[in-house]
Amino acid sequence: MTQLASWRPEMAAQVEQIVTNVIELADTDTLDLQPSRAVVQEVLDFLDERQAG
């Protein structure tokens, strides 16, 4: 069972709507979302390891 399924129906619907709105805004580049520094560093480390190995 997901966390969403254990919530009251009205709360689950509200959360689902908020998430849908955020996804739609991100898809249209309305939001300026940036990956965290940790994620960027992880990708850079992976690429460095790939080049070295």
C-alpha cells in the first residue's frame, strides 16, 4: 500500500493535484528547477570514473 492510499481521500486528492500542478509547470519550463549540488557532483564523479577506467 502506498502512502497516498493510506491518507484521507480529500487529502490524497489535494496532494495529487499539487504534484500534478508542479509537474505541469516543470514540463513547460515555468519552474526553474535545478538539481542539487550532490546530484551534479555524483554525475561528474561517475563521468570521471568512466573516463579513467
